[in-house]
Amino acid sequence: MEYFNDILKEISEIVKINSEEGEKKPGAPFGEGPKKALDHFLALAKSMGFETHDIDGYAGEAIFGEGEEFAVLAHLDVVPAGSGWKHLPYGGEIDYQNRRIWGRGTMDDKGPAVISLFAMKALKDEGFKPSRKIKLIAGCNEESGWGCIDYYKKHAHMPDEGISPDADFPVIYAEKGILQIRLKFPAEGDFSTLRGGERPNMVCDYCEAEAVENKPLLAKLGLEYAAGKVISRGKSAHGSTPEKGVNAIPPVLKYTGLENSVLSRLEKLEKELEKLHDETGNLTFSPNVIRGGKGCVYITCDVRYPATYKRDSVIKILKDSGIGYEILHEQAPLYNDKNSKLITTLLNVYNEVTGKKCSPIAIGGGTYARALKCGAAFGPEEEGEESTIHQPDEYITFEKIEKSFKIYKLALERLTK
């Protein structure tokens, strides 16, 4: 592939930029890291000959062609690296022996953003003249609130149709609804402070509590003790797939005497919520952030509810539980006709490139596709692959890069010819 080595280099370089959300600064609404990643991406696009625009540090765009607009929506911010890495999270290590690039953002979503940009370059280099204006829009706040998209819609024009290379192949016709809720529990336990988790959409992989040492109980629950703190270690995963992680919060709740007042109520709520299911799957519930002191514990939970349900179905169960709650963030479900032109075109492209005979799927993740009147998430993960998104040692394989490039290039050609 003519562009392969350049793609490897550019993914590696942008992954080296720590683009976790940081302190707001002039021209950098989500911190210096996301702004630096945006500047780097736009400079790369400009070097390829594309018209570029920086939307005040919230997002940016690279433009190819004229006419009715078509969007490719990607993001350059990342979730915190977390713990448990064997490779440097921001090393951008190109591992030729194992044929992969290591680092936070390689799959979610810097790698696919760079691959999509090179797909546009390849079409441009071939002399392809799109009948539609392709706008590759790169946001800087997808992982923690979508403020980038809200700002973009107010200060630029969002196309009606497009794709987001930020989920799974073969093509996603539906995405579950999202609610991030903070639950409040009155709690008296054997602890001074309680703290765990970094983001609502990441399974908690570290939780600690200031408490008295109890060696038999520590051993029973598999916990550590250091500097006056009980420490629980789990495994992070994306909030939409909590079954792929190990949540560090429950063992600490048991140790601190909060099993009845907090954990059992939490598990009962989860059991009731998980009764909601449809063709797009079961509701998932993941308590990912915990903060507490004497008398009160707050737990922020990530809820992904089936796409044919309304939020009111979830709210009713919350109210019936008697637990105090506050909604911090929400996104309505996305549901497309499986037989629409966008979905069938993308599906046919994937099957043609891979030689497979797949059908459209639904996911629990929330992508920028929801920002469009007619949008679909499209790759790069595939069924049967090990997912390291939001986990330690995230990576993208050379094979994935080659395959995704072919798919995105053909998809853009078919949808804009």
C-alpha cells in the first residue's frame, strides 16, 4: 500500500500527544493536549492540500470537494491512560515484530481519524472529483461531554449525512441511549474517605478508602493495604461493555461495611434496569466513579439502554428504587433503517473488501453519528477481535490499518461519486 509507512508514522506521532482533557485555557477550551492534537492533525491535512478550519479549538475540519456535504466525524481527545500499562501510553511505539502500534488513541480514535484522512488523500491523488463536499470533522471533547460538537453546530455547518469511524464494522444501524447518573447513598461505614474511578464511561480500575487495616478481610477480598488506605485494583474497559473489565469498587464497599447500605441497593437497581432489552441488546449498567466521606457516598453510573426504549423507562425504575439521583449527561438512542441507502452502501463496501457476508449491528457505544440527521458508525473494530479501547496497552494492528484504509477509501468513493 503506497501510503502505509506514512500512515504508521502519522498515527505514531499524534498518539505521542497526550490529549486527555485538561484545564481550559485561551484558544484551548479542553486543555493544551487536545488543542495540540488538533493543531497537529490540521497541519497534516493542510500539508496534503486540503482546506482546513480550526473552529476555535473546539474542533477542526479538513475539506475535499464541493456540493452537498458529507461528514466523516472523528475525535482526537482520549480517555485517561489509567494504570496497568506495559507499553508507554503516549509512546506511539511502532512494533514491527508484532505488527502493531501501541498507545492511547490508536484505535479510539486517532488511528481511524488519520486513516480516514489518508483515504481522502488517496482519492485526491488519483484525481477523484467528489460530487459532494467531504468534511472530515475532528472533535476534541468526545470522551467527556461533546462540547466540541455543540460548539461546532453553532459556529459551522454540520452535514446531514455521514459516518463516524469510531466503533465497529460491518456497519452500525443503531446505538443505545446513554444516561450517566450520579447516585447518592446515605452511608455509615468503617472509612474516612472513599475514592475510585476517573471517567463515567470507563470501568473503574482503581478504588481506595482510608480505613483501619484488617488483614484477614484484606486477604479474603484480594485487597492491598498501604499508607492507611485499602486499595482495590481492577481492569478498565469501555463503559458500554462493562463485562470486559473488572470493577474495583465492589470489594471496597464490602470491606468498608457498605455492602448492605450501598452495594446491595446498587445491585438491586442494576437487576431491575437490566430487564430492559430489545433487538439492539440488553441494558448495561456500570458504576464507574465513586466519591465518599462520612455519612454520604456518591456513585456515578454509566447506563446504556436499548435503542427502541425512551429515557423515561429508565427514569421510572430509578424513581422506584428510592435512591437519590442526578442526571449528568444523556444522549438519545440512534436508530436507522437497515435498508437505507447509507447502511446498505456501507455494508456492501465492507463485505466486498473482506469477502464476508455480514449484517448490520447495534452497539451500546455512543458515537458522533448521533450528531447527524442520518449517520452511521463504521469501524474499525470487528467481531472476534480483542478490544483494548479504554484499556491498558491499547493498540492498532498493521492489518487493521491496511484493511480500514481500503474500506474507508471505497466507502467515500461510493457515497460521493
